[in-house]
Amino acid sequence: MLKKGIYDRPPKMAYPEDVLFVQQQQTLLDTWFGESRPLNAIELAELFFAIERNAIGQILLTGFVQVTKDNEVKEFLKKGKKLSEKQITTFNNILKNSNEPQAFPITMEVTDSTTPPFSNRLVMFFMTATNQVGISTLSNALSVSIRKDLSIHYSKFIAEIMKYGNEGHKLLIKNGWMEQPPQSANKKY
């Protein structure tokens, strides 16, 4: 896929010649108000893959919006696309401000078809499942990122995705599309 130019290569960094150890611990004020240190390899990878995941999400959302006839579902999908665009812009700005190459999101053309290949129920189920994956992957990025600015962005987006996902669940319930998962017996007597 790299040879064909249809896959974006993650950013590269110089291979360290020696093992380096942290010499001085920054104070809380240094990390919040001081100059940011360069991104480490894990943070760089998490930013890159967050951008890639959202680029793929935008392609799917573009197609779903185009074929969806239900206005409520369409508006929900449009909100998701805006949230995805916001994440791509934010994460690319972090790369830019760190003098790292910005990720170039995958570009694919969506056909001009307006015939829905999937039911609204399936599209909504897919989107709520995708939201759960988004929360999980950003939570993982939050857990491995040391820079405070990244933690703030990840936390903010996790909250926004949770709010968006809640809207999706309400829409599923309103339309009678959400099945009740099996539950344990009520053991309160």
C-alpha cells in the first residue's frame, strides 16, 4: 500500500545512539506554563494514528450522510463529521507546533450514489460502536502521554465523544433500534 501511495507513513524520528535518562524533574508549574518538551515516540505515534482513524471516520461519515434519508440520523452523522474534523485539526496543529511533519489523512473518493446500502439502524449501531472504539483509543493515548497539553486535548475529546455517543444512544432508543443486553439477576432483596 505504501508503494501505491494509498497508505500514509507514520512520522520518523532519529534512532537514539545512547540510552538517555531524565536528569531533572520539572515542577507542576513548569509543565503547565513552561516550554513544552519535544514529543516522544509514543506520543507521536498516538497523534498520528488518531489522525488516521479520524480520516477513515470522515470517509465513512461522508458516505453515510450522502445516503441517509432520515433527517435526525443525517444530523447526527454531520455532528460526528465535525467532531472528527476538529480532532484532525487539533492533532495536526500539535504536530505542526512541534515541528513534526503533519499527518496527511487518507484521501478516498466517496461515490455519488444516494442509494442506501445499509439500514439506518445498522448505520447508527456502527457509529455508536465506533464511538466506543474512539473513546477506548483516546483513553489509551491519554494513559501513555506524559505531556500535559496532550492530556488536556485527549480528555476534552473523550468527553465530547461520550456526549456525542450519548446522543446516538438516545436516537437508537427513540427509534426502537437498541436491543437490551443480557443483565445479571437483581440480587437486592
